[in-house]
Amino acid sequence: MNISRGSRMTLVLAGFLAPLMPGLAFGNEAAQSVFSGGFAWEVSAPLIGPASGTEDFYYSIKDPSAVYYNSVWHLFCTVRGQKRPHQIEYLTFPDWDHSAQAVRRFLQITDGYYCAPQIFYFAPQQTWYLIYQTSDPARKPELQPAFSTTKTLDDPLSWSPPVMLYDTNPPPVDMWIDFWVIGDEDKMYLFFTSLNGKMWRAETRLEDFPHGWSQPVLALEADIFEAGHIYRIQGEELYLAVIEAQRGSRRYYKAYTADRLDGKWLPLADTYEKPFASPANVKDSGLHWADSISHGEILRAGYDHRLMIDPGNLVFLFQGVLDQEMAGKKYGEIPWRLGLLTPVQPSF
């Protein structure tokens, strides 16, 4: 599977948009799946596994978030280790065919808990933002949404220390996880899930970001679990939300659409049999390695805060694992690895 971007990519810097993968012409069939919900995928081999090192034993690499900038992929992930259970790793590589040989470095933004990153460029401030979850034992819940910033994306030592998105816990939140930020022309929106079938939304004015968040309101209630990620469909007044769900011990992804970020989310592909991505619509390209399709991100058509995706070039970066690799393990010891889903003609 050749997923190289290399010198063939031309960034439209004024709009922070670019053709996602000119080497893969998925065409109208892939684009139509965004509107019909008829998704079908082929899974790559596992591309990136957990780091090996002398300082710690690493169980997994997970929760990926990636942008393509200055002819390089910049990938941020959670790494689960034996000594340090949560930290964020930064990887760079020219194309996905060479991702296993990535340069790998840990961020040094805190000595404590931090994980589940999201990366984007906030154009009004000409600043890179990393959204993630950290912890504050003085707060309830202890897990909190935070951000760090840099002007230099490729310098992992340049990120600022964590700053909480909220000064105090907003009502009615007593559980939140997997924070996700996206903007339109006027506002920035924060989405998160609460592990009970609910996705929540808060907002702030573009000029007040990253502060000034409203009290969260319920955005969606359905058979969903965590890792809700929202994108603007390029060329359309339409947003796509992909949200992780559970079936037994397996994880898979559902999809919903809305015509605005504060609008009503309608089901697009919201069952295990007709999902965004599950074993029901994913075929192997080689040796089978993923029964669960978990915490993933659609590779974007740009890198700014609008989170644009090209419906004709959908590629889904995800963490996967086999059922037998999960069996009997604590969640932090599950050996998640990263791979890609690319569109195919439906045959299911």
C-alpha cells in the first residue's frame, strides 16, 4: 500500500488545505460513503508498534492524532508503559510506508499524567495547539482537559506546560474523557464523551480561545462510548462525527452528521452491521491483526482548527488489537498498534 505524499503534495497555504493523498484516487465511491453511510475498508498491516527502550517497558501506542506539514507527518500518540502508564510520544516521518522507521521522542510538558492528544494549528494566533487530558487531584473528576502551545511544531521541547481549559469544573460534568476541539468562522467547540452513551459540547468565541468556555450541553445521546472526533467535510456545509462504540469486548466506530457544530447529530452509520468501521466492513490486506478498531482519526485535508477532510480521500488512522491479545489483560496492558483503513468497493 503506497501512501506516500512526498513532493507530490502542494499545500495551499492561504487556506491550510491540501489534497490528502494524491497517490490514492479513491474517487466518487469513497466520497459517496460520507453521504450514504456505505463505508467499506481495507486494513493495512500494523504500521507502528510501541517503542522499545531501556527506561521502561511499553505495552502499546494508541490515541493517534496527525497532521502533514512541511512535507512531514507529525504524529502524536499516547504510550502506555510499565513504569509510567501515560505519556505522549511525538513521531515524524515522510510517508506512511516509512512510519515504522519514524523518529520518536517523548514530550516533556509534565512529569505527571497526560494522554489522548489532538493536534491542530490555530490560524488566528499562528500557533500550534495540543489538546489532551491531564489530572489534578484537587478536582473532581481528577481527569481534566488541558492544552499546550508552540510556534515550532517539529521541536518536541518547545511545548508550553499544561493549562486547564476550565478554571473550575463546569456543571453538570461528573465524568469526561477524550477531549476534541474544532472551530468554524465564529466559534471554537469542545466535544467530549462521558462513557455513558453521551457526547457533550461546549463553546467559546474565536477571539476568546482557548479560554471562555461555556457550560457543556448534551450534543448526542446514543449507544456510544468514547473518542468522539468531529470534522468539517470539505466543500460542504456538513460535519462528520466518528465515535467509538463497544460490542462485548470489541471496539468499533459509528458515524453521525450535522449541518452545524451546534446542530443535531443524525445517524449515518450507527450499527455494528452498518458502521463507520468494524469487522463487518473491514477486510484484511494481509495477516489478520485487528478485531477491535479503536480511538482513531481521519487523516485531514489540512492542518488548521477547522479540521477539514476530503470525502474523496478518506483514510482512517486507528489503534487495533486481536481479541486474544486483549483477553485477561488490564486495559493498560493491551498491546495496541497503529494501522490505516483505506476505502474499497463494498463487498459486504
